[in-house]
Amino acid sequence: MKKVLFAIFIISLSNALLSQEKRKLITGKVLDSTGIIKNANIINFKTKQGTFSSEQGLFRIFVSKGDSLSVSSVQHTPKIIVITERILNQKKLTILLKSATYTLSEFELKRHNLMGRLDIDSKDVPRDVQDSLLRNIMDFSNVDFSQKDYKIDAIELARPPIVNTMSGAMGMSSGGASTGSTSKDSERLWALRKDLAQKKAFPYKILSELGEKFFFDELKIPLDRYFHFLEYCNSLNIETLHKEGKFLNVIKILRDESVPYLEIIKKE
């Protein structure tokens, strides 16, 4: 029994050695109609060994007569090559792959007059829609312009009045106090005008900085809801953060708030 098993082992080993000796190393090149194909996969179905083409489209692999090579690449139709005696003798193989053709499903292309630029497309928005958007962003009904800043005026009010003791003297001190009061009113008025100008310019400034693709493609904010979306986010002080240069915080708020905002306008 041991002799029989030993004989079977010797025969199997001999067949394996003979099979290994028959395998030859061949060199190949993968091409298509435009030129070389790099990173193409080449697999020997019989030996389960594989390789891939280099930057020059070249590869090397062990084969024997009758082996089947599978050659595949992205965007190309796979191909099966059967190794013949001629290929073994030449030790070279050139493989030509065909580009794969993908058929798209039918879709409807609707014509529109949009140019893809906000400054141009916004002109096609109806006038009443533009007025309503601007009316919302420029609504200062909650601002009390009659309220005084008593922390500043308290210093002036605490000073005792200067009384002229010389007859015929001109009221210089009175004029000075009046000039000081007028100057402070002018400063507050200037600060108010500056704040209003910044509020008006903020939507256009942040749009130019972050780009139309950020708001309308990434966040998917409708064009006619742009000003309303900024007003929605302004409760989180995005204008103040932008003024302080905290752009990453502003971007994070816009991204986070765009999700619930879109859900809200869908329900309207």
C-alpha cells in the first residue's frame, strides 16, 4: 500500500514539474484605438495568477498552451485571449481593446432662459418678487430709532451749566455745548448709516466670496429664496461672525441651517 501511494506521489509530482516546465513567460501590450492602456487587469483563468499593465501598457505573465487570459479595463469591453503555440513561440502578445459604449436612459430637456449668473438671471425675476425679497431684508420695524444712548449722554447731562458773569459776553460755552451735542448726534447717525450699508451689502458680499455654486448647487437654496435664507440664518449672528472674519463658522452655520430651511419651505 505504501508503495502504491509513493508511486502516485511521484507521478503527480512529475506531472506538476512537467506542467511547470511547459509554462513560458510572455510579454504583452494593451492598446485601444487612441493609444496605450495602463492599469489594465490581466488574469490567467487556469493558474488564477494575474498582473496589470504598466504606464507604457506593458505586462508579463506565465502561460502555457490552452490557457485563457482575461483582459479588462475601465471604460473598455473585456476580452478573452486563448494562448496558442504561435503566441508561445513569439513570446509577445498585443491586445487591442474596444472602448465600451454606455447608453443613457431617455430624459426630457426643457429649455430655459437662465444664463447661470445671478447678476443676469436675477433681472428675469418678476419685479414684485424682487420687491418682496428686498422688503424683507430691509425691514427695520423692530429698530427703535427714537431710543437714546443714555450711557453716553449721562456725562454731558451731569456737567453743571456755565453762567456768563460779564455783561456783553458772548455765549461761547453754550455754543460749544451745542457743537458737542451736534457732533455726537452726527457720529451716531454716521454709525447707523454705516450699519445699514453693511446690512444691505452683506448678501452680495458673501455671495461673491463663497460663490453661487456653494449656495445654489451645494446647499440647493432656490434663487428666489436666497435673501430669505440669509435672514433665516441671521438669528445666529452670521453677519457679526462675517464681520469678525470667522468665515469657517459662517460656512458651518449656513450648511447646518440649510437642511431644516429646505424642509420648512417644502411644507409651504
